[in-house]
Amino acid sequence: MIWAKPRGGGRKIAHISGGHFEGEVIQGTVLAAPGGDWLTLRSDGVLSLDVRITLETSDHALIFMSYQGLRHGSAEVIERLNRGERVASTDYYFRMAPVFETGSEQYNWMNRSLFVATGSREPTGPVYQIYEIL
């Protein structure tokens, strides 16, 4: 992980260590590499996310997922999150706009759809709820 602190904020590049995903029509794993999270802590306290990861579905299709997002809350809530404490997701703002790219015919619908997501920061890592806009 790389962390730099320019005046009034900071930047971090975080490694994605893996994970899993599941939904009504898709499930699989988040690959540990390649991928990363380019974070910027703005001077107004907002954490700006720029994430790029590779997903592998249970039927072995590869899907590139990228998203831009924002997370912010009161100083107390952010301190608790930074200490790894469990904080109710209603106590802070955590939203993303994911984009998917795949060559898989089965999941080609993801190339042609818009998505939004909400997030929470659990002690074990981030958890997202992703919604297709119909």
C-alpha cells in the first residue's frame, strides 16, 4: 500500500486482496490481482474512490469492474471506521457508480446497463449492494 499526504488531504493506493460476490443471476469471486483502489482523501474530509478489479463468475467468465465513489461522515464516525469498528451504514454516506466490461456473451447485458451501488465498511472490508438501473 502506498500513502502520500499532499497539503490538505492524502492519496493511497490499496491492493485488492480478493473477495466474493453473489446476486440473483450472477456469483463468483473477486480476483486478488490485477486490481487496486486509488483513494484520495480530499481537504473537505470526503474519501474519493477509484477502484478497478477483475471478477470471475462461478462459470469462469471474467468481468472487469471499475467504479468511482464517495465516502464521508462526521469526524467521529470516520475515526471509528478507521479503527476498524462496526458502524451502521446509515451513519455515513458511501455510494458508487460501477461500470462492467466483459467479452462473455452470457454477461454481455452488463456492458449495456447502468448501475449504482451503496456500501458499508465492515471490520473485514467493504461490502457493496449493486443495483442495475432498469
